[in-house]
Amino acid sequence: MDKAALRRELRARRKQVKPAQRQAAGDKLVGLALRGHLLAKGRRIGLYIPANGEIDVLPLLKRARAMRAYCFLPIVPGQDRKRMWFSLVGERPAWVLNRYGIPEYRHPLAPHLRARALDVLFMPVLGFDAFGCRLGMGGGYYDASLAYLKRVHRWRRPWVVGVAYAMQELPRLPSDPWDVPLDAVLTELGYRVFRASKAK
């Protein structure tokens, strides 16, 4: 199947998840992330605000902030741009809906980082396979923001963790040259590392 057909199939799968199941899955991510040593005080962690039935990472965001990690959320750039900035979430209310209807933290004094300055990046994936290939929504924002990783072979940041439901795994996904693979995947059933040689 091509990517467009796979996206349709995987969106349909995700729509079948009921609200109670979604909440329970999100709660399970916290314990699994802790056991995988993904959260720590002072660590710069990229997360996202879930939308369109994506697995809920808000409990993960809450726990990371309670542990005094620095939590950053993506800001979708303007038209014809793809590389995202990540904004540090603060205490003051400064939420703005982007053009996709997803909340972004836009306080004028909030520090902004590029992806390469993060230690860990939790990113939503529509599908993934056992080889670390991922399928996103098709916007290309994460691929553009992480494109430098295709050229880096030693010092690599961030540790890229796909977040999805376990039922979003497929045997094999098609891959394009610009696709940035995952280092690991986190689902409600476990945390799996694809590239163990890379340090978090």
C-alpha cells in the first residue's frame, strides 16, 4: 500500500479507540517512560499536544514537569516553512490555536529551541514498524526539523521516540530518503529501542 492508503487505514484504526481506552493508554505511558529512563530533572524534553485521536501524552507532560524537566512544545511555522521551533512551557497562560486547531504555547518570553537542542523528543506517529520506520500525518514538519540527523553519525540529539498505540504497528512501512527513522517507540504496551548504540 502507498502512504496515502496507509494513512487512511491507520486513521480508521485510531478512531476506534474509545475515550476511556485513550485515557488509560496515556496513563500507562508515564510508568513505561520512567522505566525507560526517559524523564529526568533538567532534561530538555519535546512533547506535543494530542489531537485527532492521538494517544494522550498530557500525563507524560505533567509528570515530566513535576520532575523539573524542561518541557518544550512545537510551534508550526508559517506557510512554505517546515522547520519547527519548540517553546518552553511556563506557568503563565499563553495558549494560541495554530492553523490546525492545535494549542501552542506562545508566551513572548518563553525560550525557543530547535530540535537539535532537545535531549528527548516524543513525537506522534500514525504508524511504525519493527525497523524504526515511521509514518506521520504527511505535513513533513518533523522530517524537516530533524533532517540534520541524516547527516550526523556521532553526536546525535535528540533521542527520537515515536508515540502511538500498539495497534498502529505494521509489518513494514514504505520509506522515502527524507524520512527520519525513530530511535525508539513508546506505546501503552511497552518501550522498544531500535538504535541501542545511541545514548539518550
